Amino acid sequence: MRHSGRRSGSPRKAWLEPDVCARDDADVADDSAYLLDNQQAEAGTRFSALATLFNPSTFRHIDALGIAKGWRCWEVGAGGPSVPSWLAARVGPAGHVLATDIDVSWMTAATDAGYQVRRHDVGVEPPPGAGFDLVHARLVLVHVPQREAALAAMISALRPGGRLLVEEADPMMQPLVCPDETGPPQRLANKLKHAFRTLMAQRGVDLSYGRTLPRLLRDAGLVDVGADAFFPMTGSACNILEQATVAQIRDRLVAARLATNEEVDRHLGNVAAGLLDLTIAPMISAWGRKTTTLEPAAQEVFAGRIR
């Protein structure tokens, strides 16, 4: 069951703008074309593996941005509960965490986790509030056709001085799932990964988007912009993620004649047998701070736009 997206009357939520997102489902973009549909059984496995792989890096960045008790946070495209739950623990009862996604079915237990859940399409709907101390999105914007508008909406929802953290993969920076391609199992793995990314590109995913984030944040007027990259080289979570991902997309790979069922079965067997050192596309984390109108950097950006 999906949440209605309507907020409760709790006083802690009074800082939010009126509920601009309480719409009929028909008004929210349909995610049926999304290659990794969150309604598939494997989605939960993928969320868990991604949390294992990337939560330590994400949490390290958010701590470095200064998260504190009382902060108001918007988790964009949350998918699962791991990041909003962690944020809620960091900001405490005096703070507030809003977790949004176009499919919130994996966050149904959120009422006991200290954060609010709302169905929301960041690419086409206005921000669900204002005055956020932190806005965070991970592996979201590459899948949003209106990613420029989505990024602008996220920045507009920040308070002056608020922090933005955007994390996106950059598959073209390191396109191989098996960089140590020593034999047929590794070559098959890389073939299927290339096929998967072909399907992603056909659906409008920008496979080089991650590297553009620092520039995009600077161009949007943010200051104190920084970025880094992280990717694991091998491990059980990489294997679990690969198995769940391939299971989700195998029918589309076969239908597109990018792979055969025999190849998919052989690859999954190789993964299960531990024959592969699988890696993940580099995750680019970029962050910045929204200026106040008094800061020189903000004045320069504004002046540049009106010249």
C-alpha cells in the first residue's frame, strides 16, 4: 500500500509550506518505465545492498556538513528507510526529516521511525516545503528526465546557509563491473553490464552525470562546493546487488536481444560461485552551501545573471 502523502497536524511540521503534494496519483509522474522498478521483489534487496555499500560514505559527508539536533532535512528519492532513519536519529525530536519518493512502498514503517513520508515527484512538482537545513539525494537525478528542474527545486528549498548533498553514479568514468577481466566469466559480466547501461541510456539516464555535479552546484550559486568519489572493488554486498539487479532486468535484456537467458543464468551462477570481483560505478558526492543575500559570492552570481 502507498501512503497518501498527506501530512499530519503535528506542531513539529508547522514550518512546512502548505501541502502542495497531496494530489491524485494521476498527477504524479508514472515510474513504470523506470528500469529498476521499486515495486519488484528484488527492490528491497537492492536497497539493502546499496545501504551497505554507500551509507558509510553518505553519513560521513552529512556529518562533515555539520548536521545537528533540530535540523530540518529533506531526503529526496529516499527509496528505503535507512537514510531517513539515520537522519531522524541525528536531528532528534526537535528536528524534522521529510522522506519523499514517487514510490514510498518501502517506507511503510516510517511512522515509528521519526520521519515523515510523502509521495512526490521532484522533477515535476514544487518542493514539498521550504527552509530546509539539509537536502540530500542519492542515485536520484540521473533517473529524472527533468533533472535540471529537480536540482533547482532542491536548492530553492534550502534556507540561506542550508546545505545540499547530491550523490550520483558515473558509470562512464569506470564502465567495467569486472576491471580485472581475466577470463570468460569476467568478460560475460562486463558484457551484461554494458547491456544494462545501454538500456539505461535508452531511457534517458545520463551515464556521465556524476562528474558534472561540482560545476552544476557552482553554476547554481552555491558556495563552499566540494566533491569526491567512492566505489568498492569487491565484496558480498557487490555480489548481492548484482544478483538483484540482473534478476530485475533479465527479461528486458532478453527482449532487447542484448543477452540470452543462458548467458544470464551463467553469469548469475558465476556470481554465486564467487568467481568474480565485482565493483560498482563510482559514486560522486558533491556538496555546497546556499548563500545569503549579503555574501559576495551571491552578489556576483546575481550580477552575472542580469548582465
